[in-house]
Amino acid sequence: MKKLAIFLCGLALLGAIPSFSQQFTWPSDKKMALSLSFDDARGSQVTLGTKLLNQYGVKATFFVNPGSMEKNLTGWKKAVADGHEIGNHSTSHPCTGIFTWSRANALENYSLEKMEKDILDCNASIEKNLGVKAEVFAYPCGQTFIGNATQTQSYVPLIAKHFLLGRLWKSEAPNDPNYHNFAQLTGIEMDGQDFEQILPLIEEARKTGKWLVLAGHEMNESGNQTTRLSMLKKLMEYATNPANGIWIAPMGTVAKYIQSR
């Protein structure tokens, strides 16, 4: 037995034996988790999007900016009442000054103190206007830095300090519940995609038992930065079919479940 153990260890070191990660158990023996998330408090999200989500009993995560949110407080209050999760997407949506439209509010000109005030002001607005505390955050433009050149710093630690999780943007892979960084969870773009383009992502996540987070903006049938309602309809019909083994839930709900395990 001792010789066999030594032999197997030798093979493992040579790469002949694959490493096996612990099998994660999702609720009700589901095969994967799926979260739908949307940024910027776009008007179409509460005039068109939540109506469709509600038809399928699906709860999504909406990352809001106060300025946009306050344009339709009635719609956002209803979204909260319907059970959707409200997250923080910053007050001023700062991005890199490489984008000309963001140059007057460039991350390169931010300090950690300025960024912290920005996100806490957003939290205060959400709590004042919607009566909920934001536990989740999405990085504007998916960018996690402040400062420039040798003064560049990550603001990921700020998000880890104030939130349950932080979501990135335009990521390439789903999240592994056995190996995760809650302050930098991946989010894969679903704007402009057909269901047939999303389905392989779902199938891969189900095969590997992972958590797929999809991220979008507008919720309509066409337009720039738009998650198509026709795609969402097909996706939700598929995801809510028990035969497909998908647990679909807001980001905060899934993160708390993983932490509890």
C-alpha cells in the first residue's frame, strides 16, 4: 500500500493524474446557478424588463446609479416590492479617461477616499429612496483601479470592505463555487446576444457545476447595449424548466448560499 501511494504521488507530480475539485452541491440538486444582472438603472429595465421577469417568477439583480434611478422611483420601488435585488453601481459611474466621454470623471483622477465617498453616497441614495441596503456592487465599465501610472491602485479592497460581492464586466468564464473571489466575480455580457449564443455558456456551467452571471443594460428588442427581450424569454423558459437543473437567483442570494456552504 505504501509503495502504491508513493507511485500515485509520483504520477500526480508528473501530471499523469488530473486534480479533482470538490463537487459543490447546489440547492434541490440543481446542476448550476444562474444570475441575471443589469446595470445603470436604465428606464427600460422597469418599464419593460421587470414585467417579463415577473411573468416567469425570475428575480434579477439591478445595479443602479442614483441619477438614473431617481427618474423613475415608482418603477424601482415596484421592482423592490417584486423581489428583485438592488445593487450599487456608484454615484457618478467613473471610468478610465481613455474613453473620451468619461474624461471629465476619469478614474485616473480618483483617490481611494473619493471613490469610497462615491459608493457610500450611492448606498445612501438607495436606502433613502428604496428602503433597502445595497449589499452587492458592479464596477462601472468593469474597471477596478484608481489613479494613474505609478500612482495606480486597486479599489477592490474598498468593495470587499463595504459589500458582499463585486461584479466585473465582459468576463470570459463562469464562477467556480469552490474557488472564488467575491470582490471580483465574473460577469459575462448578454447584450446583443441570441439565446443560441448564450446556451453554450449555460451548458458548460452546468457540466462543471459553476455559477454563470450574465450582465446587460437596456431591456428591449433592439438597440445599443440591449439585452433582447426575445432572448430573455427563451432563456427563462429554458432555465425555469426543472429538467434542465438550473437554479436561477439574484447574485446576493447565490453568494450567501456559497458562503453558507
